[in-house]
Amino acid sequence: MHGLSARATERRKAAAWGALVLTAVFGLGHHPASPTASAPAAASASAAASAPAAPIDMAGKTCTASECHDVLKTQRFVHSPVIEDDCGQCHVQAGASGSQPSTAPVHRFETIPATLALCGKCHKDASLSRKIIHAPFRDQCTECHDPHGGKVRFFLKADSAGDLCLRCHADLLENRSFIHAPVALKECEACHDSHTSDYPGLLARPPENLCVFCHVNFKTGMDRAVSVHEPARGACWQCHDPHGGMARGFLPATEGELCRKCHEDVMTRMEQARYPHHAMIEGKPCSQCHDPHWAQSTQLLKGPSMPICLQCHSQTIQAADGRTLDNVGAELAEGRYQHGPIRQQDCTPCHATHGSDDPRLLKLAFPLGFYAPYAEGAYALCFSCHDPRIAAEEISLATGFRNGDRNLHYVHVHQEKGRSCRACHHEHASEEPFHIRDWTPFGEWKLKIQYQQTPDGGVCLAACHAPRSYDRQHPVELSAPGGEEP
């Protein structure tokens, strides 16, 4: 009992001596609970404050001795200098000689900035040689790390690395209905290096490899794609906010606004077109037809253009100008003989998908009426594929629609009231060969054509003239029955 009492007495003396030193050096110590403390106590405190600072005898002791900084070793993760009682690695005692703190007259320590000049003495891998430096890493390591230890790895001053990041970057969670999973899980280091990087934003990997590190399906998809959206190759941030946003996909603006940033020419052309595609001006998103990342078709189309068009055009559509657009899907289903572009499931050889100065979104001029005077420019759309001689030369072998060598296309179009292509041909599909119509629209009247093909020609029983026939090998005499001029 005597030994225990002696040790207790020694601790009380040390505590009292420590309080006196704190009061002398830092102005710290016990403060009376009431402003009406006794005068003797106040005088005693004043005397202690004016007393010269006395050294603490550190002989045979360490900084983490039980009566001083023992709590530093009780943390879950402890910095190695603390474990080894090597406080002189980081702290310099005022007036100390060399590395012997006990020789200093006062137990007071100078503040040393925790920069790489200090921390880098041990952490040799820490370097400022990379292009992008996190400011705390450059200026003050203790912004993020407790230099003695902590309850999480790396002595972070928060419960996790993500919680630590959000102390400065809390705005990343503001005004966002949708949060990117690494941000929501506070796994910032999935994308960022916390100290230095060679890439913008302290990215952990090159930008072109960062997103596909997780989104591997995009990498394999782009490798096999026919067309790839350029930002998807390594600039995802041009369209997506990598932390989150108010819309799905973390889009920072509406889809149209985003597309316009790069495709101003397309948007302007659509807006200035005499006939804009109403699907675009009525608010349908670009992604209705285009994949924003990659596609197995050209122009980032989600597939062949015709199935995309038929998403809307498989029904009768009432246009804004009062016109009724035919159900093209039904026409194709009923027609055995399809126009070449239709067979290729491609509407774009004839139609400008965003807008046009020609009716029906046609890319070039084409007469829409039953009658049209002939001019090569008036049939520019047809002649972008077909040989213009089929209408321009009266004597020609360029067409199968001839009586001997007399070009019957020429006969039909070169009249005072020339018949346009669509008087006889359906532009999409028909039940008759050569896209011959079953009937032709003559105002509101559906004029039956009743074309019959023969081995070397054909017979037309159209209501617009008496029955006529033609033969390529044995020309029909005009005086013969059914052989009069059209």
C-alpha cells in the first residue's frame, strides 16, 4: 500500500506541475466556475502566470507517457512515429539542442507546416512531379490527415475518404435528383486520385479509359460499331455530368440543348427549312432515331432508317398544315414490288430527315401533282438514281417502257399536260411490277390503271385513255386496235 500511495502522490505532483507549465506558457489552466472567485485564488493564479517557465524533466519518459499524450496510442490506426515514440521526427521543441527535447528550457513546440518538406522525408513516393496537384497535398497534408492517427486507414479526418472530400466538395450533391453511384457511395477514389495525377480533375486514369473501366459494355460495343459518337470515345463529360444531375443519364441540359452545342448546323437547317420535320419541332428527342453513343448503322441511327421512320409512319398522320400523311407501313405491307431504297430499308435516298425546302421532306425536286410540264430539273430526285434519258430522249433503248425503240416515258411527260411519274408509279410499293399503281389519284377520284405485263411489253387499261399496248420486239402499229396515240 505504501508503494501505491507513493506512485499516486507522484502523479498528483506531476499533474500540478504540468498545469503550472501550461498556465505559464500558453495561458491555459483551471478557470474558476464563477467570476466571484476568491481573491487568494486569483492572486495565486496571477503569480503562477508571472512565474518563469520551468522545464519538464523528460528523463526516462516519453511523450506518450500516461500522464501526457497517452491517448494518441489508443486510436485504431496509429502513425508509426507515435508508435515508436519518435516525436522528434515531426516536432521541434523551442530551444532544444539537436534531437534532445529534454534539454529545452520550456516544454513548447514550434509549428512546422505539414508539407512535403516534412512528410516527404518518410513518404518518399509523395511527389509534386505530376501535372495536377491537389492543393492540400501541396500545401498542408493535415487538411485531410491527422498526423498522429485515427479510426480509419490513412488517418483520415472523416469516417471515409468520400466524407472527407465532401467537406470541401459538398456542392456536388446539391440540386441533383440522380447521383452517380460512386458519388452516392462516397467512393470518390473510383475515379480520382486524392493526391496527384497526370489527368485533368485528378482523374485516376486517362479520360478515354476512365468511364469504360466500369461501363465495359460501351467499350465492346464501340469496338464493334459502325458509327461512334466522338464524345463517347473519351469525352463523356461533354454530355454527362460525372457526379449527377436533374435528369436521367446525368444530362446537364435538355437533350436538344446538348445536341445543339455541337450540331448547330443541323438545328439551324431544320429551323430555317421551308418544310421542317415535325417530329423534331414537336419535341421528340434526337434519341428517338439516333443512339447517343454508338450504333451498328451509319449516322448513329438505331437501325436501318426505314424501321425507325415506321415507328411513326405506320399510321395515318394529320400534319400541322391540314394534310393527311398516308400510312406508309400499310402500303409496304400490301405491296409486293418495292422501290429499291425500300428494299434496302433506307428512306434517306429520297427524304431529308431533319427538314427540306421541298415538300414531303424530299431531298430534291419532284412533281407531286398528276400533271407537270417536263423539265429535267423538275425530276431531279428521280434522276439522282435513274438515267435521265428515260424521259429526255424520244428514241431510246434506255428504258423497257418502249414500243420498239420509241420511248413511251417521253411520250407521257412531253405533252402540254405532261403526266408526272406518280401518275402511274407508286413511290413506295405496289402490287404490280415496275411499281405500277393499282389506281392513280386524280383529285379525290381513284382512277384504276389495270396494267398487264406481257413477255415483251404490256397492256394498259387505264381509265385515262382507251386500252393501249406496246411491244419492244414487235412494235404495235398505231392504227391497230388499242394502238392509237395516248
